[in-house]
Amino acid sequence: MPAPADRSPDRSPGFSSGFSSGLPHRHLDPRLLRGFLVVAEELHFTRAAIRLYVAQQALSRDIRRLERELGAELFVRTTRQVTPTADGERLVPYARRVLEAQDALLSAFAGDGPERPLLVDVNSPGLVSGRVLDRARALAPDCELMARFESGLTGAAGEILAGRLDASFGRFAGLDPAVRARLEQQPVRYEPMAVVLPEDHHLAGLDAVPLDALAGETVYAGAGNPRTREWTDLALHLFEGRGIALAPPAPLAVGADEFRRVMAKKRNPVLAVVDFPAMPETVRKPLVGPVPLSPVSLVWRKGLVHPGIDALRRAAGELAAEEGWLRRPADGWIPASDELVMAGQD
């Protein structure tokens, strides 16, 4: 009599080694994996909870529940730090693949067509992102592309991964590599940078401000704002070795009146781009010697399927070709990490 067929669970080494042997028959809430990944990226429960818009206690409970489900300890927790265990590190690529597959499935079956609005962060009015959005609307008039206004790509990327936003624009190289791995990007423009000065500043009368002229100045570049870390990081690269100090953290000034009031009080030059909207009682001057560039990409979630994304990508490509946005000036400057990203090598 032949032996009965083997009906034991799948025990392939790549799937179950180190975890409970019953795992293939369990139902695992993807929300737990999402919380795990954010903690693994931040290595800090409070910061992870802020990114996820949940209470820290709730996030801690979710991680403990995931550990019970998997039969493995995922983090070593002390009062000072959170460190992934070997099992935690091994879970990271599996968790990413599961969530990417879930995102792709939801995009394919969630009515991602003209009837579902595409939520597009343009950061603030008047920037290159707004021009791309306008062109995309003209290319796809049946799509509803809704503008949103975040304060930086770091913050917008979190919103994209949480499903509250579909696309944004900004410096992709400034994002955490773990976040970049879950996003796609298309280079749009090398945008020349500028400095915003009080109109009576001693440099305000220049047609363009040489970087050397900012030596000894304290320049504001969003330090302390967790939603604009990519911009502060770009400023630190630019200021290094040039005697330019980064202004300390300050509350974000929202609106022209608040910007004017804070500028009059602090009087710190503000690092910006040449398309930064005009503000009362200030002047905006391009930077030269060299010309620092802000690398702008269109960014969206991996697996997203929507005709609005297709329209945005086409619009960005058309405008970049027409305006020469991806031609770097001979004296243009960007960090080496950004060169790789803009060339599609990272």
C-alpha cells in the first residue's frame, strides 16, 4: 500500500526557517507589517508613531502582536534605542514585498481610473510642480488631478506610502533609502537655487549673490522641520566648507504675512529656488559661483496604476524637453548622490 501523500505545510527554507512552522496557514494583517517597517526605518517608536499617525502605545502593541504571530522577537528595546534582531532584519525584505504586492493589488482594483481623483502634492503655488500639473490636466481632461500642498518631499513621501497622497515632487536622493525602495521617480528639473533676503540687506542690491558672499551669514533652510529633511540635507551639502551657517530650528512660517513678520524679526537669508513666490518686503536673488541646483523629481508609489500618473509623467517629459530643464549648466553644482539618482542609477 503506497504511503499517504505528504500534507505538511510548506517548509521551504526561504519562507519558514526560523519562524513558526504553522505560519503559512495564518492570516497576517498587513498593517502590522507596515508598522514594523516604519519602526525598522526610524529605529525609534515615537518617530515611527508620528509617521504612522498612531499613538506610540498602539504601535508598540502592534509590534508585540506581530512578534507573537511570527513566534520571533523582532527588536531589542532599551531606554535609549531600538535595534532589529537577526529575525527583524530578515523580515524586512519579506515585509516590503508583501506591502508592495498589496499596494499594487489595491491600485489595480480600487477604481484607479478617471473617476478616482489623483492627489498630487505641488508643495506650494508657483513652483515647477504646478506647471507640470497644469500640463497634465490639459493632456488628460477626463482625469481629476487634485492639488495638495505639503511642506516637503520627506513629509509627502510618508503620505504617499500611507495612501493619503498619490504623487509629489522634490529631491528624491534626500529620502531614506528604505523609503526610496518603495517609490518610483522620474527626473524633472535641475532647478537653480536662490536666496531670499530682507529688501534692506547689504546683498539685496546685487543682480546675483555669489556663494562666497554668504560666508559668515546664517541661512535658514528648514532645520528642525521633519517634513523637509531632504531640503536641509541639500543645504548642509552646499554650505559645507563655505563658512555658511545653518539657521537653528524655527517654527514654519505659513502664509505671506507670517513669512514677512519672521523675516523682519530674524533677518536670516532663506535658501530657496528661483521660482520661489515673491514675498512682501523681501528680494529673491539667484545664487552663483557655482550655480547650486535643486534636483526635482516626480515621485509616486510603486505599483500605482492610474491614467493621471501617466499624464503627469508625459507632462514632465514634455516640459523638460521644451524648457531644457534637465540640461545642467556648465557651472552647475549638485551632490554626488543626486547625480546618481538623476541619472537613474539609484
